[in-house]
Amino acid sequence: MLAAILAAAPAAPAPAPALEWDVVSRRPHDTAAFTQGLVFDDEGRLFESVLYGDADLREVGPRSGTVVRSARLPAAWRGEGLALVGDELVQLTWKAGVAVRWDKDGFDALTLHTYEGEGWGLCHDGQRLVMSDGSERLTFRHAETFEALGHVRVTLDGGPLEDINELECVGDAVWANVWRTDTIVRIDPASGQVTGRLDLSGIIEPHPAQADAGAVLNGIAYDAEADTFLVTGKNWPEMIEIRVRGPDALSP
């Protein structure tokens, strides 16, 4: 009887494989920018959301790192995750419970959306928004109304993975920074299972967190034309372009 019960038990999930990567280029980054969100548009323009600094939303030269233009949130709000939906940018705030929808060309605030809890990361998968709040949960939201459509619990090797932070949707996968680590994970949003891990230890030396504990890896932007990621961190002096190796590297 015991043998039959054990045979019927679900198999333990396979460990998430380590993904290989190479540095393609290194680019300047404003060390005053406490990066919370990073996203390219389809014209190759780069947009950044910052929590602290002289602006909360910026367009940044993707190679120079210079600020092209910027906009400010109300003083009590702090910028967080950033996603592109058509010609609009949707920016989370940390604890204000408000998402701001901006016109990406004029940086005019168009609409406000409210939500419960904290805002951390945000990305658009082509149909819906995917949002993190620092827990092990990803919430799916309507791309226009911001209405919650459901959620999934993120698991790594069978256990919950908390501290999911900045997000980037690429194809059928969600890529996420894990706060206070040098790890980026690839998540299957259908199951919540982590299907790959990028260990970016050693990508920047000396590591800015050695001097400032808050200066951790955060910021992922996928460059579809180059098929590379641009990654950075809070108050880092560099944005680093990397290519993930393997024919199925971008698949869940």
C-alpha cells in the first residue's frame, strides 16, 4: 500500500537550470538614480523609473546614460516599476497605491489607477500587465483598466520565491530581479515556476553594494532588436548589456 501511495505522489520539480550569459557592452548610468524600472520602446528609446533622485520618470540615452527628459511625481509618491503599453508608460508607486499612466512622448500624466498594497515591478506581456509587490505573488492586471485579473504564486525548486522585484516580459516568460541578490529568474507565468536562473555575480566590480547596502541589482530592459538585456542597479555607475546563451534561453 505504501509503495502505491508513493508511486502516485507527484514528482518533485526539477531544479531550475542555471543560464549562461556574456557581457556585450558597458554603458554609463547616473549614480544618483535609484533604479526601480527600466524599459525599451520599439524605437529603441530607454525609459527609467527611479525612487529617489532629481526626477521620478526619465527618458535616458541608451548608450550615453544621459537624461533626455524627465517628469516628477507628487512629493509623497515614490516611483517604482515601469511598463510600456502601446504609446503609454504605466508607472507604479511604492506605497501610495497609485499607478500613473503617462504619454511616453510628452510625459503628460493621463490617468491614475489605484491598487491595494505595495507596488514593486511591472511589465506588459502584450495582452495584460504583470505586477509584483515584493512577495512571492505575481498579479495579472487589465492593460487599460488596471483591474486585477488573477495571480500566480512564484516557486523555485518547489518552494515559494519571495522578494520578486523589477519585471520584464519577454515572449511567454517573465524575467524578475530578486531583491538584495545578484540573481535574475525566468518565470513561467502560467504555472509560476522558475524555469531558469541568471547568476550575475561578478558582473560589476567593485560591487556598489559593498559601499552602500541599498545599491543592489535592479533594472531589466529587453532590447528586441539586439536580442539582449540591459541590466543595472540602484545607484550603479553602469548599465550592462548582456546576451543570454542558448537557443531556448528566452523561453519558459
